[in-house]
Amino acid sequence: MGACPTTITFNGTITLTSGSAQVTYRFLRSDQAVSPAQTLTFEAPATKQVSTQWRLGAAGARTTGWQAIQVTEPVSLQSDRAEFSLMCQ
């Protein structure tokens, strides 16, 4: 239990295993919100950190949800969902 509203930070990684590429991705949320597309430039195989924040919660509320990363270019992939539960005082 904690004070609300609060901001939850979601961290993830995107990995390019071969070559070079521009990778376009966005964050998907359980409330149907979709972030604007963002682009990472990979000059060589690497792993890059990505993150987003979500401010939510009302006094006395219990909220559950999830967030995921969706890669749209150069291939279409989606991460597992990062699920959360928030209980506000």
C-alpha cells in the first residue's frame, strides 16, 4: 500500500542479434493506450534499454494492469506483459 497517484516506471530491452537496423517500437498498456512510435538505431548487434512511465491510482483504489513492448519494424514482435498490482491508501 502506498500514496497515490504514483508513477510506475517500466524498463525493458530491445536486442538486435545480427547486422544493423533501425528498430521502431512502442509501448502497449492494459488500458488500451499506445505510446507514440520511437526508433532506435543499431549500427551493429547490441542490446539497448527502453523505458516508459505510467502515472495512475486514486486514493483507496486497487489497480491491476500490464505494459508490453511492441516492435513494428523491421519485424513485428511483442514482449511478454509486465503485470502489476497497485493498492492505494
